[in-house]
Amino acid sequence: MKDSLLLHRTPGCIPLIPVVKSQFNAWLEQQDDVLRCWLTATGFKAKPGSFSLMAAADGQLRRVMVGIANADDLWALGGLSVNLPEADYFLDAAFAPCQLERLALGWALGGYQFSRYKTPQRKPARLALDPACDAERIQRQVAAITLVRDLINTPAADMMPEHLAEVMLVLGSEFGAAVEQTVGEELLARNFPLIHAVGRASLHPPRLLDLRWGDPNHPKVTLIGKGVCFDSGGLDLKPSSAMRLMKKDMGGAATVLGLARLIMSSGLPVRLRVLVAAVENAVAGNAFRPGDVIRSRQGLTIEIHNTDAEGRLVLCDALAEAATEQPAVMLDFATLTGAARVALGTELPALFCNDDELANELLAAAEREQDPFWRLPLHQPYRTLLDSKIADLANAAESSYAGAITAALFLKEFVPAGMPWAHFDLMAWNLKSQPGRPEGGEAMSLRAVFGWLEQRYGGS
């Protein structure tokens, strides 16, 4: 994505002229006869996302008009970097610096190409950053979101727990963070029984990844990510159609790693801790079974109702560990339930939160950053759906109702009362390409959460 931006405008840059649709007629009247005739002949009406190419007398591309809904729309230019001719452009518009930055970010995000296994057919067009823009801020966001998308798009054969560990180690080395791993049988010795149980059937040993960064005297912010690198469903095997995209089941882990990169590269004054429970939910003779009862790190016993409800199991051990340090806030990210997708669709993550002030601030940040999610209730009466006759609770309800809520209520059992906590149940995948959001892995909620953290704790 960085290849779709230029830091400086060069003499050969082609002007890109945004035209707000509601102002099109008035704008057109102010143009010269040649341009008016051209746009009329080509039928350009400034429909958002549309564009018109105009050549000079020598046949070279002279300028491009593009329709937008408004200058605040992050995605207004998001489809152009892969649809305009390969060239360098600059935004010819008298917009505020914050608007220019937002438009440039959308352009760059639309230029993302996953090229690990296949060479792209073309390079994205490049947009020169206006001098009024904070180029480093844009590039930091681009780098973080690129990381998330790349991790999710990578097939499971090349993105197992040990590969996630390598990514965290590289991040730690780059930013001076401490990284610790608890691997395989060591999980039992250090009392992470559920992470071990879910991952023990895989040839790729399960592990808990732990990154710490920042001044210990700064506010503690802890991020927890579900890192199920592939989810077969375990002995409650998924059908093949439901298994096809399960390389993305580590989308929560990818999100916290990208968010950590953005926090650290921005020098946010927080004491950051990142916990990733990295496993493969595989099938083998030693796989955990429906009906098993396993004692969690916190001490609660859990009856396994369904081995395909494994994400909440690895998260609950990580949450219990995170809570021991009493952070100012705990935020977990997980591709947790299909029920959340049924309720809100694939483009809108579900937010669950035990603190109304925190939830309202997060929702406000989501609106500001155009990175939406929607709050669903932690409806406590539904907790009875997780009751077990032989254990403290079951890992899933027998009823198909309220699946996202009961999953969140399960996690809530491992969050101490009074500790601010938010849980993001997300798709982490674009089912289709839209401006700025190519089909494939996606960093849902990352920009919103970073915007909230930045507002709450300030920058360096």
C-alpha cells in the first residue's frame, strides 16, 4: 500500500480534481468551454466513484475529474489507485489538511495488493501527498493495516502459531518491546490449560504470545487476540463450506498485532501488553472432546458442549492472565461467532462492553474514523443458557439463539468486576471489493480503537 503514495509532488504529476456531486452543476458552469463539452459528451455527472480522463493535444493524460459525495468521505478516492492508469497524480483541491489526509489514506488502502504468491497484473497509481498532510501519520496507518491484511490473507500452511510468534518477535525487535512465548506442554506447567487443550491435537504446538512495551509508569493498556490459525471445528467438524475461510480465524490476533504496531510506531504514552493465544483447532486422537470438563486458568470448570466454540476457550485463559496486572483497560478482538454476522452482517463488528462510558467513547471514535461497529448488550439473563449440570459453565449454549451475546457473556466470566473491558466480535474479511477495501483480510475496528486510544492518552 505504501507504493500507492508519493511523499512529494513531481513535475509529471497529473491533477486529480474532485467534484462534489451536489455542487456539480455550479462547478461545471465555472469551467471552460472545452472541459464542459467534454464532460457533457462523456456523460460525467460527478457520481461518487466515477471519473473522467481528459487528454492534452499531444495525447498525454492531462487531468482527471472524479466524483465524490463529500470531502470528508474516507473512501471517496479508495477505488482509484487500481482503476486509474498507472501514473502519478496530485489532488487539486482546496480542502482542509485533515480532509486531504483522510482522502490520501483511503487512496492508499485501496492500493493494497496481496502479492506473496502471485505477481499483481499492475502496480497501483500513486498519489502525491499534499505538504499540509502529516505524511508519517498516514504511512504508520498504512503499515499497520497492511500487516493485518497480509497476516489474514496468508494461508494456514504459512501462518501457524510459530509464524505468528515470528511476527511478534519482529515487532518486538523493531520497537524495543519484550516478547515471551509459552509453548506446548509448558502451557500446562504455567497453568494455561484451555489454550493447551484446544491446540494440542495440532502438529503445530499451541502457544501464548506475550509482548510488553512502553514506560511501566504509563497507563496499562492490554490487547488480547484470538489466534486460531485454522479452525477445523475439532471433533465437531465443520462442513467444508464453513471451513474454506478458516485461515482468517486468527483475524483477532492479526488485528492486535497491527494495532500494536500503530501504537508503538506512534509513540503513544501507554504501557502496552499484547496477549495472543495462538493455536490450530485440529483433529487427532488427543483432541479435546464434547463432554470433557476442563478447569480454566481462573479456576472455573468448563464443560465442552461444542469443540467448534474454541475461540472463547483460548481467550478466557488470556483474559484471566491479562486481568492479573489490573490494566486501565482490556480490549479483546476475535472472529468469534457466526451469530454476530447474522445479526449485523459481515461489515459491522459487534461491540460488547461492561462500561457505558468506554462504550460511548469507542462508538464516537468509530464514527469519527469511519470504522464502524455496533454495540450489542451483555444481557445477563442469558447467562443461564451457559449453565452446566456438572461444571461451573458450558462453553456454548444448546440453544441457537443469542449466540454472539452468550459468547460475550462467557468471556465476561473471566473479567473482574469493575475492570473496563471491551470485546470486538468481527469478520476480519471483506467478502467483496469496495473502494479502499479489497476482497480479503481486513483490519476492522483498528482505526477506531487507535483513534480512541490517541484521544484518551495523547501522542508523543
